[in-house]
Amino acid sequence: MGNGKTFVLHTRSSKPCGRRTPPPWYATNAAGGDPSQWFWENALADGFGVTGGGFNDPANRWIFYLDADPACGQATGGTSGVALLPANDLRGLTGQPNMPVCPGQAPDLGGVPRWIGARPRTGPCFGPPAPARCEMATQTPSVRARASSCGRANAVYPATSLLQTDRDFLNASSFFVKDTASAPDAATAFAAALYRDVLNRPPDQAV
């Protein structure tokens, strides 16, 4: 944020939760009439069931990492105080090969920083809206800022930043506080804890 504010972690570690069903179930179980939403609906129903989480929770924001792959075109990402990140994010965090979910899709070779969960996925948990226009022309500071707000920060990280409109929005959020004693860098602490927990998690567990 550039002003000493950050979000505060509930704990210094992620919480592993056992999957309730085999990985393919999340993409194939019919959860409504739109197959593109099945992975999203199934994963969050499972995640909310084991954690008590929910959309627009006034006290918490929820980021679910699920060790399962969506089908091509199925929704992941974040909205309304919740983010869902599938197996490729876990693979990427631990340096494992990316496994494209769409036929003919090239693997993502962006490296570990690409998968730390920058603004495109975790940002919507805190609510800043995407800007009206989302295009990239040159790598100027304003374009790097726009990239962060347009879902491309992970592609250009660390050469990215927040738009001032995002900063203003987050400065007004109750989830961002100036508390350097207990949370000097919540994003770094979260990424480090998640990386450690992913490496050490038992088989068949999401995080």
C-alpha cells in the first residue's frame, strides 16, 4: 500500500482440510445448469462446509487452494470476499510442472512468483472493482498499475503496482490496518506459510 497498511492474517499458517471427494468430482458433478460453474460451486460448497466460511463475511476474507483441476473453461478466481485457486496454483507454488486444462493450451512457465496469488485472484476478496478499461500497450508505470487491476499482475510481477483508485478503496477497508508490530508484511508471511504448508501437506489434502 505504500503507507504502512496491510491486511492481517488470522493465523501465521494456512489450515489444511481433507478433500471430501476425489479431484475429478469438482469439475464433473452437476451443480446447476451451467457446467462452467460446476467447479466453482462444488469447491466452495466443500470449502464453506469444512471452514464455516462464506461470501461477504464481515469479519474474514477466504482464500481456498484446492488440489483439483477444473475442466477447460470452468470458473476460478475471486469475488465477494472469496477466492478459489485450483491445483495449478499449488503446483506453481512448489515449482512443479503446470498442467494446462484446455486442449492445445501451452503450460504456464512464469515461475513461482506467478503463483503467489497476486491481485487478480486474491484482490477481489477485498472488493476493489476492476477499472473500466483493461488494455496494455507499453510497460509504463501507469500500465503496470493497470495490469495489477486488470488481472495481469501475475504475468508481469514484480513490475506491477496498484492503481491509486485501488489504494483509495483499500485504505477505506476495515481489513487494511497500520499494524507493523504484528503484521509487517502480511502478503509475504501468507505466501511463506502457504509455500511451507503446501510442501508438507499429506496427500489428498487441500489447503
